Amino acid sequence: MPADQPEWVLAARRATGDRIRVRRLHQNMTQESLAHAAGVDRSTVQRMEAGAEMKLSHLLLVAHALRVHVTDLLHG
């Protein structure tokens, strides 16, 4: 994937990260507790919430840990 991505891709990643953060906080979870529940590193959750590129497998694991469908994180 090229380093220079269209702005809409970057905006979508940021929005997805924001939705992860909102769901996590709504469930009174820390990044550490979400990471543990999802089976990923806390730094992975931190990067996802910051809008960094995400692996589909990580997104699926986080959605499962938050008890939401992955599309809820992608599209609100």
C-alpha cells in the first residue's frame, strides 16, 4: 500500500479509531483491558484508536471483545 493515501482513507481510519475508543469507554474498559480481552497488545489498541493502519484480524478481535459487529466499528 502506498505511503500517500487519499484523505478519505485516512479520515475513515480516524473515524474507526474514534468508534473503537467510544465503545471501549462506554463499556468502562481501559486500553489494557480491551487488549487483554481481544488477545492483542495494548499498543495495537492504542494505534487502532489513533487511526493507524489496522489488520483485519485485529479489527475482528477488537469487535468481538467489544461485543459488536465489525461493521459497527467501520460505519458507526
